[in-house]
Amino acid sequence: MQRLSARALREHLDHAATPPLLLDVREPWEYDIVHLPGSHLCPLARLPEHAETLDPQAEIVLICHHGIRSRQAGLWLEHQGFSRLINLEGGIDAWAREVDPTLPVYG
């Protein structure tokens, strides 16, 4: 699993020939506060049932609050045969602080 900082991910997204799937593994209440446009919500606890709908060959960016749950999701997906995974280091919090300060942060 590749790990990218918020700034590095912004650069990657700006130059991606095919946009990756942005998979947010936080809880719905967190997603309601702030999320990246175009991201899809799949709480970590529901990932096993949702994984069978995902393309194991697709590039997937995993997002959570600070990067811990998304890393867990990525490790699990790797064990399921997914190989093109990117973890957003620092999560949506880092994105809001380093890339888009107009986004809200939460505790």
C-alpha cells in the first residue's frame, strides 16, 4: 500500500489519467461534517460486505480522519488481493489543514 501526504495526493489526483476511487471509511456522522467531493462512504465495519463490489485492479484512495482506520482498511484489502491502494496519511484532517483550509476540521 502506498502512503501519500495530503499535498502529494493532491498532486497525484491532479495528474491521474483515470481518477481513482476515493473510499472514505469513517462513520456517516463524520462524513456529514466533511468529505472530499466525489468520495464514497463505506464505514470500516462494513468494508468486508462492500469489498466484493470493488474492482481489485482499480486504484483506490483510502480516507479516514487521521489515517489510522484507512491504513487498517488498506491492510485488509491487500489480504483480499487489492494491489493499487493509497492511504491518505493524516486523513481528511491533514487535507483540510494542508490542501483545502475552507473545509471544516473536527475533534
